[in-house]
Amino acid sequence: MKYLFFDIEGACPKLSTIATLGYVLTDENFSVIEREDILMNPASKYDWYVLKNLLSYTKAELAKHPKFSAHYEKIKSLLEDGETVVCGYSIVNDLKYLNSECKRYSLPPLRFSFLDVQTLADRYFESKNQIGIERAYAMLEIEDEILLHRSDEDALAAMKVAKKLCEKTGLKLTELSEKYTCTGRNFNYTFENHSAPHKITAGE
């Protein structure tokens, strides 16, 4: 079994257009197998705040890359792989971008189950408020530097939080998903969260 941690940075949140999709693919022991920041031309206007404060790449640099539709098959193969558990931090935001872009380019919906590391952290710490990635680092005493708003770096940060939670509990990530309600399913251009503790398996 493998774990795929991914994160998306958008060009315009209102339009849900994607600028970058970064991922870190690991084995069950969280050893990195593959890592990439996929850059794409969002083919849309940019939100001024995002452009000024959040994106790690310039408009000119992103414009050199293919649009989402050209990356679709690779993204689909990563997310729908039968041996991989898909994970993200506050993943529903990323799902909105994915589903919107699939609709925009008239591409088949992506179908996969997922594990939300943020929800896992919230339930583990019994927090009434959502725990941001920086706060999770502090609460779990992860001393590694975190570089926010670059997709592959954010994906790596999510992986480190998941790894630390596994170390603290002595449980595998799939076992934690059974103990806490932190999973869901993406299908038909939308998503749903499981309403009860659920053990997620690869390719579900």
C-alpha cells in the first residue's frame, strides 16, 4: 500500500482554477517514493491577493505550462490507483478545485476515497476549531521547517503530520482512519464525508 499526499494552489478561488498541484507519494512507512509540483496554465484571471501573497510562481512562469486537461490523465492515475490511499490537509478545498476543473474541461469525474489529515488532527486533539498546519506542527512538536503555499511542500507537511500522529499512537494511518471519522469519497464532480468511523483502503 502507498499513501498519496497532495495539495492544490489556485489562481482564482472564486473560479476554482488550478495553478499548481503538488504531491508526495510514500510507502506505508512514509518513505518518499516520488514528489512533484505540477505547474499548469490556469487559463483564467488571477485573484490579486493570491498572486501577490500566496503563489510560489509568477504568471509568466505558469503560462509556459499546459492547462489542467493536459495533466488530467496523470492526476487521474495518481488519485485512482488501486494501491494508494489519497490524503490531504483540509482536503475538501482541493476537491472543489479538482471537480470544478474536470467540469470546466468536460472530463470524467475523479472517483476515489480520501483521508483528511486536518480532520484526523482535530479529532485526535479533540479540538472544537480546525487546526491549521502550522498549529499542528507546534502541537505535535514537529521541528522541521515548513514552507507554506508551495503545493509539494504543503503536501509534504501533511505527510509529516500524519506520520507524527502514527508515531504517537502506534497505529497505522489506515487504523487511525477507522478510529476517527476523517475519511470521505469523491465522485460525480462532488464529495461526501463519512458520517461514522471508517477504515479506508487503497483504491476504495
